[in-house]
Amino acid sequence: MIILAFMAVGCANTGITHVSADEFIRQAKSMEHANSASGTFYIGASPTQVYVERTGLYRALRLHKSMVYWTELDGLPEELATMIRSGKCPWTPWQEELRTNRDQ
């Protein structure tokens, strides 16, 4: 019984949602900014869609929540869609930026 309760809470804290291209870009750009309570990670792309994951710690509820956002590649600006189709992430995570600046 306890295991089922934990499984239900775990599943309730994860989701996937389709968003507009503008909202997707807004979510994806958040990976460029350091935040101690949340993080955004580029998952990748399929031939027609692109995905990022946003995780966060919600102190009021003492929960960790994870949401996958996706949108259609054709809805993104051509420059972004081309980069993604070539296998490159158009956004630089803040951790990589920090390492790059440190190593220079």
C-alpha cells in the first residue's frame, strides 16, 4: 500500500505538455540562467518535435516536479530549427558557460 502511494505521488510530479513555439523558446532560454530551485535541460529532438525538461523544487509542498515541454520544429524560427535539426542545442546551459569562462 505504501509503495503504491509513493508511485502515485511520483507520477503526479511528472508531466509532458505541448506549448507554443514562443513559450518553448522562453522555457528553453531559462537554461542559460542559474537558479538554485529549478533547472531546465535540453532533451533533444525527433524529426518533427523538440523537447526540454524543466525541474523544480517547490518548498511549500516539499515536492520535486518535472515537466517536459515540447513543440513542433516547423513552428520555431528557421535559424533555431536548422540548428536543432543539425543536432546542436541553440541554448548554452549556464553550467557550460561558467566552465568556458573559467577555463579562459
